[in-house]
Amino acid sequence: MKEFLLVFRADYKSMPKTSPEQMQANTQKWMNWIAGIAAQNKLADRGNRLESTGQVVKSDGIISDGPYAEIKESIMGYTLINVESIEEATALCKDCPILLFGGSVEVREISKL
């Protein structure tokens, strides 16, 4: 098995405002999606959602508010999975709820070096 990092990206500003009921339904979609991966024994770490604010430390010692202001999409969260190939990892992502909101999933294999 190989370990892959799934990075969930979306534009916080363009995400639709939702009612509490819609938020609960969206949360349930995420829980169901993660549960489906776990049921296949492919979930290494469900990860977490990330806050929309943070800081960026640059090589020149400058610290700025982040995420980067010049990019449209921000990293909203992550998950770790164990699968045989990047194709299998990508296939699992096709039903990711972030895609319903115009977001994306970056799939990256974690190096064992």
C-alpha cells in the first residue's frame, strides 16, 4: 500500500452561504464520504478542516498573514489514505463533497524517503 495526501482546496469567498440545515446536510455528505473510504480500510487519517487564516513564514524571515492573498483557492483541509496507486486515490476523490462547491482535491503520494 502507498500513502496519499488528499488536499482539499476551495475559494472561501465564493462558497455559498448556507442555512444551518444545509450545513448539517453538507457535513453529513463529508461524513458519509469519509466513512465509505474507512469501510474499505483505506483511511489512514481522516485529517481536519483548516481555518481560513494563518501565517506564512518565508525564507527571508518575513512573516505575513496567510494563506497567500494572491491565490484564489485556499487549502481547506486534508485527509490521508492508503491505496495501491494514484489512479485508485484519484478514483476515491471523484465523489468528494468539495467538488459540489467548485473546489478541488489535490492528490499527492507521500514519499517514504
